[in-house]
Amino acid sequence: MATKQINLKISGNLYASAQSFAEYYGYKNVQELAADSLREKIFEKSDFDESFSDKEIELIDNIIEKSIKSGKLVGAKAYFKEFE
């Protein structure tokens, strides 16, 4: 995969803090810290799968809510028993 270069403007205070952080935690430089931070934010700590639209998430939430209220929601053990 080809890499792309970006220009990032940050405040002097943030840059100084980033330099200290990078040095303390063994990053080569602030650029490496920024790239690693973006990877972590985008790929590792995502709260939900952003490939779903807001409308799809709303529909899923509604189905779950109605299943709970109707008593038709089963636990994982019962669910996977159906596939045995």
C-alpha cells in the first residue's frame, strides 16, 4: 500500500507535549506518534462498526428493544444450540 504524506498544524504546546510523549514512550519522532495515534483511533478503539448507517443502527436497536420486551431474546448458549 502506498503511503501518503500530510501536513498537520498543531499548537506549540501540543507539539511540545507530543515530543515529550514520543521521547518517553520510545517513538522515533512526533510523526511516528501521530501515525500510531491515528491507527489506534481508527482501527483499534472503534466503539462500533461505522460501516452501518445511522438509520441501520437505529433499526438494529429497535429490533433488539422489541425482542427484549416480547421475551423472544435468548442467550448465546441457546442461540448457538440451534446451529449444532
